[in-house]
Amino acid sequence: GGRSGEAPTASLGGGSSGGGGRGGGSAASGTASGAARGAASVAPANADVLPSSPAAAEATGSAAASAAVRGRGAPDAGDEAYATDDEASLSRQWQACGPDRPVRAVVFNTAKQVARWRFVRDNLAARGVCAARYPACEVFNVRQESSSRCAGNITPCAKSHAVHRGSLFYCQETPVVGVFAWNATKYLFNGLTQMRAWGEVGALLRDDEWAFFFEDDVNVHPALAGLAGDNFSSLLAAAINVSAGQGHGMAHFGLCHPVCYSSIDSQLDGQLQGFVEDRPSTEKILFRPCTGACAHAYAFNGYALRALDSRREQLLRHVRGLEPVEEVERGRCPEYVACLHDPWGTHEMLRQRCTSFGGGWLDPNTGRPTRGADKMNIKVPKSWNGIEVCGNLYGANLNATLPKHKGIFFQDRNLFISDMEPNNRFARDKPRRSGPPNR
């Protein structure tokens, strides 16, 4: 079982995050000092060893994974959400997994990259994670209605008398957000995708239920690649229990260039580790309060998702209504808006006109997002000013192929090139100075 006092068990999107241990099972133990102490989630053992790469998957006969790497194929029966992304579709995909995959997740995926979805889906499924495909907002399914003439737009645009200020952006003919203080850039599309998903997933969760969100280029850190089934998903559940026990609403499972808070005597830091009886079965997974770039692996609870979605709805009402929305005019923004870094489009859109924020950040002494909490003082690049530390990074000691990536999950640039920014400093694997280049 756990090696420290246990925190309240958090529910993972309609599935249980684990209960008491069973003989010979794999226990994911969470340990910490001081205020962050707690959180053990225990799951039954699963001795399966799974392929840790597409090449290995192909060698062991995983046709779906190998086809995904080769980029072949159109949507199949398992791609139930290929053309839809409503709440009912998410529920159906999750329900189809059954009880053997209790961790619920969403994978953002573009129409041209459905092969990536298949690989990520199978990779997560083998580790006890039930993933639902969420189709992306893209140029062909996004349009803009403007209160003034259209000029220099990156999407199809038309003037509309139903829009009274700024612009209204639609995705798949659903109104998503109002924009009036940001000139839309290429970051619009990922921002629309994830904001829209947050609202739909939040409608399915209770305040204390959590869901994971992944981009379609993630892979598991090599140090954990051999873990399958409950041996892996129990680690995720233990991490969520740590965050839930501290009252957090969000958690990071992969960041680029993380900037972390150094608490006194490291009292807000801790570690997770899997055990079989008394023998460690995984590497130690360190966690710390952090912020950082990239949005390839994170989790929110239902409360935080609804807080963020309330801001999106404010912006919709603001551009549509005859009268402006008071909260928007006065610059008052809900909880968790100050926590957002990436996707950068959400950062830009949800923070329009914000001058004050409702909270969500972690107190430097308690590590809790209590009302009136002080903010953690960290040194960040100038462009990151105002982005607060609101959750732990799990896998703060795990560095994968990219030097600035840390976390249990990473963006696998040896397999996938970034669609958004193939030359971004966070999104490429540079060749080594000597020897053959990384491929």
C-alpha cells in the first residue's frame, strides 16, 4: 500500500481511481513532506508487457499501431468520434471501454492525422487509459462572424448584424467564443479545439471528477514504457489523488521548459513509485508545483473546467448581446484563467480585458488554491508574466528526447512532427553534434 498517509480518493471521469490493494498487486505509492504529504492509490497487478514504440508494436503484431505509424487507413469502427464531438459521443466512447480502463481521457486529433489517434489510443489503452477522440477545429470547419468588415482574416468571415462587438468564432457550426481584443493567429484553432472540449467534458463530470487531455503526439516516458494496464494507470490515479488531496483543480503530466516553485525544505515536493509487495516496480516519479509551455498532457477536475467554461460563455454573450457583459467590461475573470499558458490561443482569448482573477493559483506555504492565497514567486520569461502556478508537474525528474520536455508523457518528435510549429524550439529534436542524427 501507500508509504504515507492517504489523501481522499478522486474519481477519474466516471471510473474509480482505485481502492485497497490485493495480494501481490502493484501499489502506486505517493510520498511527500510537509503540506503535500499523502495520496496513495492502489490497483491490482497486471503483468503484461507492452511495446513501447510503434516499431515494437509492429514487431509484436499490433496492426492498428503499426498502421498508424505508416500513416495508412481511414477511420474505422473504433473511430466513433471521427465526425462528431458532442457530449453523447464522448460518453459512448468512454462507456465502450468498460471497467478495465478506469482512467478517462480525451485526445485532440485533426482530420488528416487520424493514424496518430489510432496509435495514441492503443498506446493508452494498453496502460489502462480509456481515450475518446475529439476532432480538432481546423480551417475547413471554422468560420468567423464579425461586427465590422472582414479584412485579413485567417478563416472564412462574414459581417453579421447578430454580432454587436468584435467577432464570433464557430467550429463545426457551433459558436465557441467571442473575440474582441485579440487579432487571431494560427493559435486560434488549437485554442478553439481545447476550449470547446473543456466545456463538453466539464458537463459530464462532477466537481471532484477528473479527466485527462492529450494531444495526438504524446508518448510515455521511456522509464515507464514497460508498465501496462493497472500498473501504469494506478500511477496516474495516485497523482490525481495527490492533487485532489491538496484541493488542486489541474495537474500537469508533461511540460516544455517547466518553471517550478522551490518551497521551503521542499515541503511541497514529493514522489510517486509503484511497488509489487515491497519491491519497487517503477522509477521514482517526482512532482513539484510548476508552470510551463505546451499542452500535450494535463488533467482538470470538473470544477475547474466549469470555471473556465464560464469565461468562454461570458465572451460569447459579450459579443452577441446588445449590452456588454459587466464582468468583461470590469475585467473580472473567473478562477483558473490565470493558470493557462498553452494552448496559447486559450490564453489569449480567455484573458481578454482581464485585470483581476478569481484564483486557482497555489499558496506558497500550503500548496493549496485557497481563496485569498498568495502567489508563488518564480522567475519566468517576460512573455510568461501573469501565468500563475496552479498545479503539480508529475515526472519533474523525467526528461525524454527533447531537452526541455519533462513529465510522465512527452511529445515524441522522433515519431511525430508538430503540425503547428515544426521548427519551434520546444517541438523538434535537434541532431546530435557527433554521430548520426536522431530520426
